[in-house]
Amino acid sequence: MTKLHIGLGVTGGIAAYKAIEVMRLLQKAGCEVSVAMTRHATEFVRPLTFRALTDRHVIVDDYDPANPDPIAHINFSQEIDLLLIVPATANIISKFANGIADDFLSSTYLASTAPVLIAPAMNVTMWEQAATQRNIERLRADGVRFVDPVAGELACKTVGTGKLEDVENIVSQVLNLLDAETQRRRGGRETSLRLSVSALKDDLTKEHILITVGGTREAIDPVRFISNHSSGKMGFAVAVAARERGARVTVVAASTSVEPPDGVELIRSISAQEMFDAVMEKVADATVFIGAAAVADYSPANVADAKIKKEGIDGISLELKKTPDILSEVSKRRREGQMVIGFAAETNDVIEFAKSKMAKKNLDMVIANDITAKGAGFNTDTNIATILTRQRETALGLMSKRALADKILDEIVNLRKSNPANAARSGNS
Ligand SMILES: Cc1cc2nc3c(=O)[nH]c(=O)nc-3n(C[C@H](O)[C@H](O)[C@H](O)COP(=O)(O)O)c2cc1C
């Protein structure tokens, strides 16, 4: 798996020390980080701090004879997947906007084709200054993204906008951007990235997540079956993300076209009835149930014992009977604090169907997606979904199934926080 490489530029502002925390979170997320500092930044934080934590030379001045790479600004700028500036001074923003390349960091900006994300921090008057705002507009027009500063008490004791955004929010935006970029530039090639900041916190250690995955197969005879296009990619992505965030994970998997992940308890169940039985056996022990499998609604009423022959038969009719509704049954049996979550893969009126599913089956959350949308649905590595809870509706753009998995898990964590009665008990309760 590929490690993504972030070029972290640190400039001479009072918030420079926060770049250390940003760097640590990015490393935790699975990124490689190389640091470049302006000369003024070194007045606030020593390059040694970054060198020790990244195990890489920190470039301040590419004219420095001690610099191991004689054309560092070119090599550095071409190796990175993202150039991130934390904090960005009014000065560096002005230099980027005007194409000035009089030090290592500004030369790197000009020499790089990687996406650029800038987190400014400065005194409110500097931030509101027409020149600064003009430079920012110019950079936005050039395709540069910003993590805007927030309002608060500033280092200069004034109150106003100019404070560096919270480091977790900065890293969260970096990860979202990297996810979108990897889909675009690397054709969805798998990376070792953990795509949510909360995913870095082992925030699911109290959860035992039971999840159904894949498409069921309903036998017609010993050779044929009725099934669907489910690959299992979405469900497995949730399983991997939950495991990485510390949850105990049990997967009940029907037919899947991808390999199941390591580190989870795996139960194979091919038909809807087998899946129903396996889930009912396990569900009492789970704190969260996620129905991500595409379960057949109907199965043949009579399964032939021997292969049905075609000789002398022009056509056959299959009588179908309803399969047991796993999600409804889990919801009916739910115990206090247990969450029940479903997916709604639809082709029309997606949100309406999802809302009615949530109400009818008494669910805590539904992940709705239009499987006809480009980049969404079965067998793709990406999805476009809306997460619905009883409190809110969050429409998400195109993202990897892995990133969506983390968004779903973030929402579980939010639900636990917003309703203490929902607090997870131990997975063994
Ligand atoms: C104590 C101190 C704090 C500063 N904090 C900031 C700041 O938060 N934001 C900013 O844009 N400039 C700040 N400056 C001014 C910059 O350091 C100055 O504009 C410098 O030229 C920036 O250089 P650089 O962009 O190459 O790092 C500060 C200066 C001092 C002396």
C-alpha cells in the first residue's frame, strides 16, 4: 500500500508550535511528512524538533551547504502529494499569490503541481487588510484551498478572526482532500491512510460491531441461484475502519467479490435464512448492528433437489416467498443502548425511501445512496451517500468507501455523545 507524502511548510507566526501537533496527527494517519521552514519560523520552533520527529532533514535554506539535496526545492516539490502550510503568515500568502520565490518554501510552491492547502494565522487587522484578502482571493482562483482562521482571542490580546483553526479540523480537511485527490490522481489506488481524525483516537474500544456484508444467494436448484451485484466492499470497509478504531468486529458475510479483512471474526452465511440465523445468534452480544449486506427479499419457495433440466421445457415459473427481515428483527429485539443501522441502496426517491425505512424499522441511522449515480453503488471503490439519523441529515460528496466508513463511525460516536442513554456498554454485556 502506498504511503501519502505531505510537504508541511511552517512559517514565522506565533502558532508555529501547532504545526508539531498537525505533523504528529498526520503521521498517525499513515502519512509521510517532510517539513520545510521559513527562516522566521525557526525563531519560533527549532528545526531539530521536526527533524527528530520525522527522521528527515528539515529544509530552511536550500543554499545551505549542509543541505543533503542540492536542488531540494525541485525534488521536494515533486515528491509530495500535498503541500500544507501551517501556520501561514500574511507574508507567505502574499509571496505565493505574487509568484515570488525568494526562499525555499516559496520556490517549492512554484515548483510543485501537488494540491495546496493553507491554514493562515495572524492578527485580525493583518487578516482583514485589503492586501491580504486580495492575495487570498487570487490564490483561491489559482486553485489553492484554505482552512480559514477562526475568531477568538489572538496572541496579540485582541479579539477577532485570525486564530489558527483547531489542529484536528486542519488534519480532517487534509485527509478529506487527500482522499478526493487519491481517487482522482491515483485512480482509487489503495493507500494506508486512516481517513478520519477521530479514527486516530481509538474511540470505539467499547463497541462490539456486528455487520452483515455482501449479497445473499437464494438457491433455485443445486446449481443455480438468485443473487445481486453486492461486492462486500462497503461492509468490509466499515469492518476495517471499526477494527482500526479499537472496536471488536464480527462480520456475517454472504457472497463477496473481495477478500475479507484480517482481525475480525468472520462467519460465512450464503442465503438470507442462514444470515438471519447467524445474526440472531450473535446480536445479543453486539453494541451496534450494521446491516450492510444486500439481502434477497424473496427466495424460491421450493428448491429443486436435482438440477432442473431444459429438455422439453420451454419456460418455467419460479414461485418466490418472502425471506425473513433481518434488520426489522434485530430492531425488535434490541436491548438498551444497542444501535441498529441500515443501508438504503435505491434507484429513485432515495432520501424518502431511506426516511421511511428508518421510521418503519425503528433504526438509529440509515446510509442512503443512489446506486445509479456515477461513482456510487455496487462494486465500485467509491460511494456518494447521505447519512440520516433521527436528528440530522448529512449529504456527503463522492468519496472512497473507506472514507465513508469513517464518516459512519464518526456518526455512531456522535450519537453516543448526544444521547448518554446510548452509551456503549462493554461488548460482553
Ligand atoms: C512575535 C511575533 C509574532 C508574529 N506572529 C505572526 C503571525 O501570527 N502571523 C503573521 O502573519 N505574521 C506574524 N509575525 C510577523 C512575521 O513573522 C513576519 O511577517 C515575517 O516576515 C514572516 O516571515 P515568513 O513568512 O517568511 O515566515 C510575527 C512576528 C513576531 C515578531
